[in-house]
Amino acid sequence: MSGNIHLLSDTLERTRAEGRAALIAYLPAGFPTVDGGIEAVKAAFDGGADIVEVGLPHSDPVLDGPVIQTADDIALRGGVKIADVMRTVREAHRATGKPVLVMTYWNPIDRYGVERFTAELAEAGGAGCILPDLPVQESAVWREHAEKHGLATVFVVAPSSKDERLATITRAGSGFVYAASLMGVTGTRESVGEQAADLVRRTRATSELPVCVGLGVSNAEQAAEVASFADGVIVGSAFVKRMLDADDHAAGVAAVRELAGELARGVRRSAKVS
């Protein structure tokens, strides 16, 4: 089975045609358990997410703030393995027919084997990978295998990225570009700010790929703000926090579904700015 990069591209084209940004949710595999994580991903889709990123928990998640670090620690102590990540992707995609990506640091893929990882992700129906710490200049082997298996390679750009660097990154990527709205780690913010809009503008000048903004969005108002200038709104820590704060797992899953609904209304609230 080939990967689902076309499903990802079609989804982003459809949301653009609807005059809105896509809602992209992030949830780590294995949190609070493997089965519980699968339930949470399905709940995010049920609530209105267009795309879900499944995180591969890592012991040293340099891009992630304390909320996601806490969830990763729970998943790792529970013994989560790459096979569980693949199962999460497979079951979520099979149940919903929607695009599911994996977000992971490079080291676990390198240890597992690039060919093995890409083949298994494609077989599971995955749409691709977001690789926040893989330098573009070291990505040729990954991209070769990802392309062979029909998987998107999503790179992360930041406000500090110079225009020349943005062009190098967007030329190498596929699916969409992940624009980190702020310097630093993931987490909810009071304001997403003008930095993000400027980064989207500069990134679009280098590529036709959709530009999706993450790091900091936690409510419908912020989602609407980002949706006015981006092709997608990425939300992670807010979903994880809802689960961490819930009294029990069922309440956590319900909270994920509810937040997805609020954010889905947010991304539909504002007319897109071309």
C-alpha cells in the first residue's frame, strides 16, 4: 500500500476551496495508553480536525514544552514502541479515511532504519512525516524513501529562518510547510502575534506548498486569527493539556472532541486573506 500524500494534498486543497484553513491536531501515540491514544486521535477527527499528527514520544523532545514532555514521559513509561505508533496511524486512518502524519525526531527513525520506517508508515496508510530536527542538507536518503512510498516530508521553518534558507527548505519539502509561529518550544500562548503572519508571507514567496502554523494556538479566537493568514492551524499542547487535566480517560477523550469542535468553528470564522 502506498502512502497518502495525495490524500493530504487533496484535504488541504479542499479546505482552501472552502475558504478556510485546515485544522490539524497533534496527539502523542501511547498517551495515556496505546488504546487510549487511538481513541483520542479518533475523537479529534470526530470533533472536526481535518488532519492529525501522531507524535512519536521521545526522551529528549527539544521542540516540545512541558505539557507534551509530560505526555511523552507517560507514554514512554508505558512502553510505547514504533509499532504502536504505526498501529495508531493505521487504526485512526482506517476508521476515518482522513490523513494521519507522524511527527518525530530523527534519531528514532535513524535507529529503526529509514527504509523500514517509511515502508511501514506507508503500509499503515500514513500521509507522511514532520521532521523538526532533520536538516534539509542531510535529508536526501529520507526523502528518497519517502517519495518511493508516497509519503510527504514536512519540514519546519521558524521566524529566524532567512529568505534564502526558507527557499532551500520549501524546495525540499512536500505536503505542506510547518511554520513555527514563535521561537522556542511548544505550548499555549496568550498571543500568536504578527511574527507568524510575516513568516507565512515570506514562506509563501518561496513555494506553492500550503503553509500551516503551529506553536501557541489554544482556543477558537487564536485559531480564527491564524486561519485568516495561514492554510492550516496546528494545535497540540492544548489537546494534551485537556487530557492531562481530565478526571479520567473518558472525560479526556470527550474534552479532545469538544476542543476540536471549538477550534473547527474558529478556523471557519474568518474569511481567508489571499
